[in-house]
Amino acid sequence: MNGSLENRTSESPSDKLREWYGRQVNWDSDSKRIRELFDSTWTGHRITNPDYFKWHLLDNCYGQAIAFCAEPADGRPMVAGVYLVIPGKLLVAGEAIDFNISLYTMTHPEFYRKGVFKTLANMTYDRCRKIGIRGTVGVPNNNSLHGFSKGLQFDVIGQFGMFARFVSPSAVLPQGAGSPVIREIRSDQDLDGVDLSFVREKSIGGVHLFNRSAKFIAWRFLKCPTLSYRVFIAEVEDDKAVGLLALRKAYRKGIPITILMDFLVDCNTSDPERVARLMMKKVHRIAIANGTPLLFTLMNHHSQECRLLKKNGFRNLPPRLLPHNCNFILRFHGLEDKTAISRLKCFENWYFSFSDLDLY
């Protein structure tokens, strides 16, 4: 069993003097104590909510989070630290490979500077390597960056930008009917028969992105507890999707905003600018109805989607207005394909959004 003493790391006799032991998390017995650890620093954060915790870490459509925790050597009933990664399917050159995202790392203040973070992370990566997960990405702030880049040998390959614009009533003026049609997704049944092949085709064209399958969309946006999303597909004939849009209302420093969680466009379609424009009209209508004057999103400024957003009035926020810098880091676990490694280290080709991070 994962929570048993047999699963502690192999220790030398001198390790009996250690203050903690590392072991793989047993979600059945450890979940409550991990939430308590999170609550010790992130009081009120949604990851401390049992339903959200279960959805995000245990009911993920690609499997449970992989996690290792620190257990106090004196037998106290607590989790002293945890390192976990969220599983996903990364599309690279049209192929799906197992990758994951580093999130929710925490050490109890009593165990700071005792090697918890680095040891648990390396145990997690060893486990990933053994079960065929090829790499981990993360988006740490500047304060955490050194621990990942120097302590855990992550490559820092770029930095995402925050983009925003104010809602404009003129942006929602009707311009006539036509293709594509923007259709809202409210249930699993609304995804039946939808052709999302453009996501894989973007990957064949050189874009690296986590798969936006129907299974992912249903889990990520339709089944999430505590948060409400609105999801839209831009479709042409034969139910072929040429765009994906996901939104939610939020508050930042008391200001109501609309967050673009996902804004993905098939740039091989005949008129991607029209697709983007029609999806943005939907965004403006919803934002006006919700009373959210500011539109806000995370984007790679090299991406095709970013260029489309700029044509629709979005501008890069200056660093002084950002909650923190969004550094993009990458580490491989046993990936030997040099061509794939070279491709993945090219930041310009990455698509990544708030849907992947789930921090806002």
C-alpha cells in the first residue's frame, strides 16, 4: 500500500536521525491531511475544497495526480510537504505523449530548508520516468524559478504574457449571418459528433499543446465544481470545429473581469480572422451582460492566437501590473528522441492557456 512504511525511501542507519520521510501519496488516507497542509498557507483557496480537490487531483480525465509527500519522523499525524503533478496528453507533431504539469507544491513552514521540496520532486520525477511520462512543464514566478532551474534542472524556455482589453459595445454590432456558427457547449451530449481534429492538425503544423479532446473539455469545463464556465465551439459544415472558446467571470482586486480560459483557432481554415472576430463578439456580449468591463487572458506572444487577439484590440499588460511573472519551464523524464526534445525546447511553438494552469 502506498501509505505503508514499506514505501518509505530506502534509508541508511544515519537517516534515523532525520526529521521526515518521503513516500508516495495514498489518496485514500492522505487527502484530508494534504488539504490541511494547503490550508495552512492558502486559507480559502479552492484547492482546499474537498469537491474541487477530488475533481482536480483524483478525477482528472487523464488519471490521478502523481504525488509524493513528507511524513514527520516523530509520527505526528500530518503531511509536512507535498509535490504533485497533473497528468495530460501533449500533442507533438501529431502524436500524443504523456506529459504533466507541476502545480500545488507546498512545504509546511516547520519543515522549510530541510530538503523537502527537492527530494519529493525528484521522487515524483523518478516515478514519472518509470511509468512512461516523458516530461513536466510549469509556470513558476520569479521567487520560485531558481528552485526549479538550479535545484531540479528545469530548462527555462520562455515567459508568457498577460493580455487585456476593455469591453467595447461597438464590438458586438451584428454583421450578418454566415459561417462559422458559434455554438455553446452545455453538456456532454453537445460534444457528441463534434470534430475537434483541428487541435491535432495544429500539432502537425508545429504547435505544441495539451490535447483539447471532447473528454478534456467535458472534464475541465463542464464537471468542475465551485466554478462556472461558458464554453463555445466555432463550427463549419459537418460539425467540424475551427475554434474553441472558454470563459469565466472572476474578480481581481475587487474589479469584475472576464477571463478567457481558452482561445484556440484553426489557423488553416479559410478565414481564421473571421473565426476570431466572431468568437470575440461572443466574448463582448457575455462580458457586457455580466458587467465585467475588462477582458483578460494568458498567452504566448509568439502564438497565432496572440496575433489574432491583438487584431481584436488586446494589448500586453506591463510587468508592474502583473500578479507575477509567468516563466515557462520544461524538464524531460527519459525522453530520448532528440528531434522531439529540440522541438519542445522551442518556446515560440507552444500554445498554453489558463485552462492548462487552472490558477485563475
